[in-house]
Amino acid sequence: MSAPSSREPSREPAGAPAAGPIGEPAGASAGELSGRPPGSAAGTRTIALPGLPNVRDSGGLSGPRGTRLRRGVLLRGPAPSPGTAPALDALGVRTVVDLRQQAEREVVDGPGHTRARVLRRPVWGDMSGIRGTTRPAQSAYLANYRSMLEIAAPVAVEVVELLARAGTAPVYVCCTVGKDRTGVVCALVLRGLGVRLADVTNDYALTGRAYRALRPGDPRPEWSYQGSLDELRARTASPAVTMRALLDGIEREHGSVGAFLEGHGLSPGTRRDAGERVFEPRVFGSRVLEPRPAGARPFDQCVPQERTRPCP
């Protein structure tokens, strides 16, 4: 499949640290991936794609005022290879936000083999407590996440801006594994739009579950064979408490993640427009839960208290 001629330029500032590669998938050909439509695992938001573990749809997460996030709006996972790229086309992905650095993309440019618009937005953090360690401590991952916030926040703003416009979704956010850089950017986007804190942190935790479910014979990207399957599972552990600590820190300092993103260029109008596009009323059987009345306090004012009492 030929890559489209229109590609966004990379935003790779000088001095970015080197990153590890992602390779071709093992055991999954393009024909296998495109021969049948990919489907979501029963009862989950995880999308079963051979050679691409940890792909999921953020749809269904609880939003403000009794709403939920629409399906087919924001997807996340590992970067595809040329062989697995057709699977993203089968999902109808229109925009890929690739968070990998240039060294990773030079090994293989899977997103460039999709029909989607590809935005190169490299994100990185302090990996000193993670590299060279078989089982890094969660404190090392939290330090990494905090160190990347100033780089990740403008990318999250751009993703919200994409969601506010017609014709850009589904948006697929990816990095090598779909855990750290993807986890931080997606958490900022989701929480910034008003998704419930517990839903954001539990969504992050699904990454660990996805990689724990891999069996020795399952097809997976070549980079995942650099260590044992047990090591892969250890390095992709993603307890919700780690993301909770990151978001709690942002909300203590800035009042809300939305305010934090506004400090990085997100306009309140764009945030509102994105919310109107991505959220829908929640349905319970035949009953539609109506959004909170217009006279209720704005959701942003509820964020610091939402873990202890509901807003009036």
C-alpha cells in the first residue's frame, strides 16, 4: 500500500534522547489482518488485532453531567508496522498521532503505511530510572511521566483541537508500546475533557492487562522479543495508582487538568466544542439519562470535589 503524499512535518526538537525501535510484527501478515474485520473483545473496549496488542477504543468512559464518550472517537495503542497498518484502515482511523522519536520511526514507519493523516509529535521523558532495569519501580515511571508533561501537554491540546473539528476522528494515538507516552497524552486529553478520574486511571491500567494476556505463541511486534515474555509483562505493568498520582498532582497545582491544558494553549471554546462532539447521553435500557441542567455548576468547578461528593 502506498503512503499518502500529505504528511505533517515532525516536531523533533534538538536534544531529544535516543529511543528504542519498533519492528515488524511476528506471525501476522497484512492479508491476515485485512482478511476479516477486526473486532472488540466481548465486554471490553479492547480491539483484537493480531500483532498489535493493547489497542482500545476510549468510547464508553464516563463524562461530565451524566454523559459518556462516544465510540470511534479516540483510539490508542502501539505504533503499527507496515504489516499491521491495514488494521487501522479497517477501523476507519483518519488521524494518527505518532509520539515516537525519529530513531524509532527510522527503523520502521508503520503509520506512514496507513491511509490516515499522520502527525509526528515526539514526546519523551526521563528514562534514567527505567532503562537497563528488568523490573522498574512504579516510582520511576511516575518520575518519567512528570518529566514529560511540558512536552506532552501541547500534544494533548492538539488532540483536543482535532476532536473539536469534523472529519478528523477516529484519532489514533500511539507510541512504541502504547503505555507511557500514549498513556500520559490520552490521560491529559480525557481528563481535560471531563472524563471521570476513576475511568481515566482504570483505562490506563488496561494496558497491563493487555500485555499480561499475551501467550508465548501470540503474534506481537518484533520489539517485544528483546526480552522474555515475563519481562515484557513486568515492564508494561500499569497500576491505576501511578496515573492517579500524576493527575492528582496536576489538579492540586492547577485546579484541574483542563486548566493545565488551557495554560498550554487550549481555548475554552475549543474545549467546549470538543466536548459537544465527543460526548453523548448515557442510556440505561430504554431510558436516556439527560445531561445535567443548564443551571448546575460548570463541571470544571466540580473537579477538585468530585472524589468526595457530587456537584449540586
